[in-house]
Amino acid sequence: MKIVDVAAKAGVSPTTVSRVLNGSSLVKSRTRNKVMQAIEELGYYPNAAAKNLRSQRTWKIGVIVMDINVSYYAEIIKGIENTAYAKGYKVLICDAQNNREKERDFLGLLMDRTIDGLILVTPQMSDPEIADLADKGYDIGIIGRYIDHERVACAYTDNIEFSERAVSHLIENGHTHIAFLSGFAEAVDSYERLEGYIRALKKHNIPFRPELIENGNFDETLGYEAVMRLFAKKVPFTAVYAANDEMALGVYKACKELGIRIPSQLALVGVDNNRIGKYIVPTLSTVEQPKYAMGARLTENLIGWMTQKQFPERRDLKIASELIIRESSGGTGSDG
Amino acid sequence: MKIVDVAAKAGVSPTTVSRVLNGSSLVKSRTRNKVMQAIEELGYYPNAAAKNLRSQRTWKIGVIVMDINVSYYAEIIKGIENTAYAKGYKVLICDAQNNREKERDFLGLLMDRTIDGLILVTPQMSDPEIADLADKGYDIGIIGRYIDHERVACAYTDNIEFSERAVSHLIENGHTHIAFLSGFAEAVDSYERLEGYIRALKKHNIPFRPELIENGNFDETLGYEAVMRLFAKKVPFTAVYAANDEMALGVYKACKELGIRIPSQLALVGVDNNRIGKYIVPTLSTVEQPKYAMGARLTENLIGWMTQKQFPERRDLKIASELIIRESSGGTGSDG
DNA sequence: ATGAAAGCGCTAACAG
DNA sequence: CTGTTAGCGCTTTCAT
């Protein structure tokens, strides 16, 4: 069933059918009706490949996420999706499942022009790799970090700033021996959050103790193991700043096993505002990133670039985050 | 940069380049090397639209999920993804965001041949609608329910059976007044779980009390409101079977507000094995569906159909589920 | 083992 | 307002 069949049935040319399909205003309404009816009767549906090939557009954008399981991404996707949808784009989500190879594989969708633009929500891919794609003329945006390339749209929060804020909060509650649970080394998030941690210590004249740093790879189980290593070292600490909530959950597990009370014996702050943090006892203090807004504004920007070759806002959007103080660091947990 | 450019540079015909690209064995290795080098130097990447148009295949399958936020879907997607990937297919995920219109919109990807096959993980779409697509020759699979159509692959668990098991568990713990929190009416899950509930009562000669049924639309907040309505009725009940964990979370909230203790004053069982159930206090009894297996086996089946026009296994896969007894219904919660 | 030619289904440019 | 023509970039006969 193709466009010529419809044209034949309706007694018009393929062009006219195409015009009707694409909502051109210069078709007589009687003609339009004939065509519509033929489409209806034949059950015709236009072929995307032919369309894309001819028009060199797909009206689709792709989103590569590192792991669809991580709730952090879901809200971002909604922001992307709704904005894109309003502008006539479909959003295709690709789950890289923490797998670098798969992640790179999905890049093919952009290069083979299955999609018009791509949004990366993955901390793993290297800056040069991304810059290289942009140099080749592909339209790219990235959420969660800054890329220094004039054609790459970014939306991110200030890791250093909110980490400093989170750790300062612990310090102001009287803690001086604060451990830091880091994520994997390749992620900017890891070292920027570490830097924020260090700055907070500096600001309050607290010495930096490298033995209080452990890596938990942003993972619950590895976070558990990391904090167990800390306890094993016998260096005293009364608080933990975990670079994400997953690792903070690992801290809960460790404390439960060791009979350590949160927050009276150990205060805890995470990052991401994972939903579980509101349900666990005691509730988890954390940093909320405006995920929906990041997705939405970045998408606005990217689509602006794709269509006008200019960004409606500045291409790098630094977005404010919020420290949520719940019970695990001595708050009341009254936010739900 | 197209295939003729590569051909020119390598001093061969476009056909030969195409053959190299597609791994044809009948190309002399010296020729292959020339071509590969030209591809490399030119940074050529094949255009998907042209390819798809010519070959009438995309090597992609789509997955429409009702809401990507719901963790229930994430594992299913992993099962789909890994199986598809192993067979050379890319998986594109579409988030319908609980929106019927968007959901239907994504169907367009199948009809316009952007994807070769589609997996539905959405309880909302009606049976006839799905059957209709299959009748038109599209390749479709569905997870979570049974569709009576010889060309539709399905994978699902037995709602009636596991609900009967869950409610029997409550009855065996001494409960006779058990409330049921239902999901939205369009979903088979809702009434099948209700039927299992009724069967369990029948089997144990406990009268069915319609006033103990309330609808919470599979949603936490609405589940909370539903159980509040139950309390307001002043009909006594000592246990709740919630048709999913989200609504069960609403029950926790209601109990917290009203000072009702779980499980001593109210026993609770949900469905889905949401991750939160392991962290909340008391831990939540629930029904685990083998999500990964459902996704994987269905995909295996669908791809088999797409390529051989036959199902490797029977087209309707009924998959066993498991009742997980944790603290909320009197268990020890020792599973984590 | 390689190439020439045809065509997948659509839309854009141009003509009328 | 409508039609004719050409071509998007690739793969697939068929021929050599």
C-alpha cells in the first residue's frame, strides 16, 4: 500500500496525496476529502524510511541513559519527552545498561540518521568523544555535566557547590570527622563532589583526611563494602557524605548489621533524592536535582539548535539544586 | 558522504562497498581492505533511511511502556533488550506516560515501519485494538496479559492464581475480614486479581463482602485515599490485599497517620515486588513476577515469529510467580 | 569476484 | 490548486 495506490484510487497525483498527508493548505477541500477517503479505505500508512530519506529529517530524538533502572533518569526523561512532544518530535529511549559498548552502539542511531538529535544522560562517555560527534555536525545535548564545545547543549547542577553545602550542613551540626563515599573515577560527578567536600572542610578549617575517602562506584552494594572498609580502618568518623543515595542505602545496611544508629551515632547525607529515601527509616537527607527542568530546558535548547542553529537560552544551563534535610542528618523528615 | 563517494575513493563500484559493509564473503580481501580504508578516511557512515527503504527491514524493535517510572517495567526491558541485542536488534523504548494518546501515537512507529516489531507493556490498550494490528500483519508481542490471537505473542503471570495464593496466606494467618484494593477497571490485572481474591475466600468458606473492595487505580495516593474510605466505612477488616505495591505504600501512609500498626493491627500484601518494599518498615509482603524472564522469553518468541513466522515456544507463555512473605503479613523479612 | 542498472516510497522543484 | 519529473542513498537482481 503506497502513495501511488492512494493517488490512483482518489484519481489524483501522488503529490496531491503527499500534500494532504502533510497538511498543505493549498489543496481544495473536495480533493482533500477524496484523498482522505481513499487513505481510509485502503488503510494506507506512510512509510517512514522513504519519508526520512527524501526529507532528511526523522522528527525523532534519542536519549541514551546509562541505566533505566535508576530512578534519577526517569524524571529527566519526562522533561525531555514532554518538551519534544510539544514540538512534534518523538523520543526514543535507549538503555545502555551500564555497558560502554552498548552505549557506543546507540550512537549509531545518530550517525545513521535514525534520529535527528541525541541527548546523553550518561556520565561515562568521554568529553573528546562527545566533542568529536559535535564537530562532525551531529546535534547533541548532555545532561548532568558541562562540555566545553560551542555546539553541545548542556544542563547540569553545580556538584561542587551543592556538595559544599551538604558537607557544611554536617559540619554545622557539629561533625568534624566526615567520610566521603565516592563514585567511579571516570565520572565528573565523582571528583566534583569530592572537591565540594574538600572545600567545605577548608572553609571550616577542618583538616582533610584521605583515609576517610572510599569509592563505592555509585552502587548500593559497593557502597556498603566501602563503608565497611572505613569502619575496619578504625579511623573515627561521625558522619558520611555519600556521592549518591544508592551508596547511602549501602550505609544503612552496614549500620543495621553493626548496630550503629543513624543519625545519633552516624549522620548521613546522600545525593539524588531517590524515592526510597522518603520511605526508609530514618528518612534520608539528600540533594534534589531539578530533573524534570533539566530535561525540559535542555530539550528546548537542543531543538532550538536543530531547527534554528541557535540556542534559545545559553547553551550551558547551570541549574540550582536543593538540599533536603531529613532525619538521617538530624532533621525532622517532615517533607513526607 | 555516501556510498558512491566511498566507491570512487576506493576505485570500486557502490555494489562492492555495500558488500563489504554487509560482510559478504565474496569480496577479495585486498578489495575489502581498500574499501575499509576509504570508509575510514572519509568517515563514512551508512544512512539508515536508505537502507531500511531498500531492504524493508530496520533491525529495530520498539517497546511501549505505560510509565517508565514504574520500576516493574525496568527489569522487563532488560530482558527484552538483552535478548534482542543478541539477535542483532536494537531496542527503542517509548514512554507513554500514562497517556492513551501518546501510547497510540507510538503505534505509528510500527505502522510507518520505523521498527520491525513491537512489544507492548501496557495494560491500557484494548484487546481488539491489538488484534487489529496483528490482523494487518504487524508483528506484536505483549507482556502482562493474554491476548487471544494466533499472531500475538504473550507472556504473563497468572493473576488469579497468585492472588488466590496471596489471600490464602492471609486467611491462613487467621484473617477473615480482608479488604481488596483494586487497580483501574480497564486493566485485566484488576479484575483477575479480584477474582483470585474471591476464589480464596470461597475456598475457605469466607463470605465475600463487597464493601471491602475499593479502587486505588494502581496509584500510591489513590491507594491511600481508597484505604481511608475503607476506614471511614467502619466495616472491620484486619488485612489488606493491594493489587500492587504502590497502593500498598498508600496503606502504610494511612496507617502511619491513623496510628495503626502493621502487621499486628493490619496485615498487608501487595504485588510487584517494588524495591521500596525491602526498605520500608515493616518490610512489605508481595508477589514477585519474573520480569526479566518475561521480557526475555517473549522477545525470543517475537523475533522467532518475525524471522521464521513461527514461535520457538508456544505463543502464550504463562510464567510462574512467587509470593514473598515479609514482615507486613507476619513474616520475618529475612530476604533482604 | 565485481559492476551496471533498477527501484524501494516518498517529497521538492518546477511547470502549468 | 494540481501534476510531472527527478532523486534522496542504498541493495538487489542480473550480467560478466
